[in-house]
Amino acid sequence: MLHHQKRILVTGGAGFLGSHLCDRLIEEGHDVLCLDNFFTGTKKNILHLMENPNFELIRHDLAFPVFLEVDEIYNLACPASPIHYQHNPVKTVKTNVLGSIHMLGLAKRVHAKILQASTSEVYGDPNVHPQTESYWGNVNTIGIRSCYDEGKRCAETLFFDYHRQNNVNIRVVRIFNTYGPRMHPNDGRVVSNFIVQALNDQDITVYGEGSQTRSFCYVDDLIDGMVRMMNGPDEFVGPVNLGNPTEFTILELAEKIIQLTDSKSRVVFRPLPQDDPLQRQPDISLAREKLQWEPGTALEAGLQSTIAFFKTILHEG
Ligand code: NAD
Ligand code: UDP
């Protein structure tokens, strides 16, 4: 055993981000426990790790307690796309709130360091651009996104209370829109929707006028930021924004994807969903300063590897 080898629990480890995180931690020589209930995650994402003696898979629902011995916990379990988290909103709250309580209780008992995958959605439909960590947000408590947004906000509260009250060694990262290989083809997210539509020469569905903006971070950059945060100094607990500050309109994204896929698709306009934020862009000054981190992958390069992934899975049927 390497002397720096740690036993690390990744909840939601069979999901999009979780599986890339498992890859990274295995590459670093750690012992990885991947916990997932396969609600949105799939064994396919981690199949290549199953034979690795440093990798272990636990099928478990985080709404229920679990007892394990670990050094670090990355808490990612939670459906991330609106289609999935709105499927069973009460369950989404339970996963966020009870799941965090269970993981924080575990961290407290075994003295593990624990990182929460929070989200830019804690800023809601922001009145401040770009969003800094000191902005408290503009969130609807009773809308259809609230189970996710408020669930994630409560999780942050729990992290800070366990930190203050029980001295738990915490980290909180607020993730902005991230894309890359292993995104779900049917999750309704803009990057996956547009790529699948473009590859099938179907109409590209732009919601609203397409003038709303997002900033898209490539998955490898994001994972690097998360690992840096976990390994950073104990005094810096966050919350810290992780995302790519380069902003694009949704219409620009549609056009770029049509161009990169050489698609015959045309853009069609559909109604804007309820509570859809008009603008979202991270201010990552804090991550730059404290973690010496910033994303290095340009949208075009990231889209190309994502398109290559979708070509393979669409081919497999
Ligand atoms: P994902 O849906 O691919 O992954 C979530 C994983 O959690 C899945 O494998 C799912 O099966 C698992 N899961 C859900 N409920 C569970 C439960 N009760 N018990 C055990 N496992 C459960 O989504 P993702 O994009 O990989 O997101 C991972 C984390 O990052 C989430 O917490 C999400 O809120 C956060 N996040 C993601 C983004 C993004 O752009 N992808 C942005 C902000 C925050
Ligand atoms: N969107 C779109 N067409 C789609 C899917 C999404 O125009 O087929 C828009 C959506 O209305 C939103 C943006 O793209 O303004 C990002 O949506 P997504 O669901 O990916 O992420 P989020 O709203 O959580 O940032």
C-alpha cells in the first residue's frame, strides 16, 4: 500500500461527475468506494474500474444511513438535471438533506474530511452578475426547482453547522454547468439535448429566444478543481465557485454544435421553462486565488470530445 493512499468514498460515484472523479482518484492510487443507488447513474460509467482491486462498488440509497470506515468523502449523490430531480421531488429533498446528515454523521464518527458538491442553483435566478460566493441568492422556495435548490442550500447549512458544532473538516464547492463524456443522453440538459438532436439531424430546441446565457465547464477541469479543494488547507472550507466564466448565449451554443457536427438540423424556438435563470456566470476569483485553479479547456475542444462520446453511444443504440 502506498503510504499516501487514502480510502475515499464517492457518493453518486456511478453518475456523470462521480465516475470521472472515481477515475481520477484511482489514477492517483487511492482506494475508492463508489456508493450509488443507480437512479441516474449507471454501471456502464464504472465498468472499466470493476476489475481494479482498489475499486469497490456499494449499491445503497443515501436517504438511509450507512456505516463505513473512510478517510475522505466526496458527497455527489443527487440527481442533477431538472427532469430527474423533478421526477420525485420529495426524494430529491431526502437525498440532499438526509443524505448530507448521514454523510456528515459518518464524517464526524470516523473523523473523515468531507466535500459537498453544491451548485450554482443556490444563487437561484441571480440579481448579481457574475455570482460571487458572498451573494446570498434569489431563490423561490415553492417552485418546481425548489426541491433541488433548497435541498442543496439546506445541505450547505448542515455542512457549516457540523463544522461549527462538531468540528467536522468540511469543504463546499458550488459547481456551475458542467459537460462532457458520460452525460446522460436523455437528461434534458442543453448540451446533451443539442448534441443528440444535431447528430440525428433533428430540430434543435432553443427555449425562449435563446438569449439566456450559461457558462460551460469541461468535466476534467471541474474534477481537478474539486480534488484541489479537498486537498487544500483546512482553513479554506469554501464555499467556492467552480465553473468556467466564459459566457455564451444558448443560441450561440446551438450554432456551435451544428457547426461541429456538420449537422443539417435547424434551430426551432420553444417556450422558456418556469424559473429558468436568464444569466448565469461564475466569478472564480476565489478559486484562482486559493486553489490556483482555473479551467483550461476551450468550449470547442470540450464539445468535440463530448460529441465523440455521444456518437459512440448513439451507435450502440
Ligand atoms: P448524475 O445524475 O449523473 O449523478 C448523480 C449520481 O447520484 C447518480 O449516479 C445517481 O444514481 C446517484 N444518486 C442519486 N440519488 C441517490 C441516492 N439517494 N442514493 C445514492 N445515490 C444516489 O449527476 P452529476 O451531473 O454527475 O452530478 C453530481 C453532483 O454534482 C450532484 O450532487 C449535482 O447536484 C452536482 N452538480 C452537478 C452539476 C453539473 O453541471 N453536472 C452542476 C452543479 C452541481
Ligand atoms: N435549453 C434549451 N433547449 C434545450 C434544453 C435547455 O434552450 O433543449 C436552455 C434552458 O432553457 C436553459 C439553458 O438551456 O436556459 C440551460 O439548461 P440546462 O437544463 O442545461 O441547465 P440549467 O437551466 O440548470 O442551467
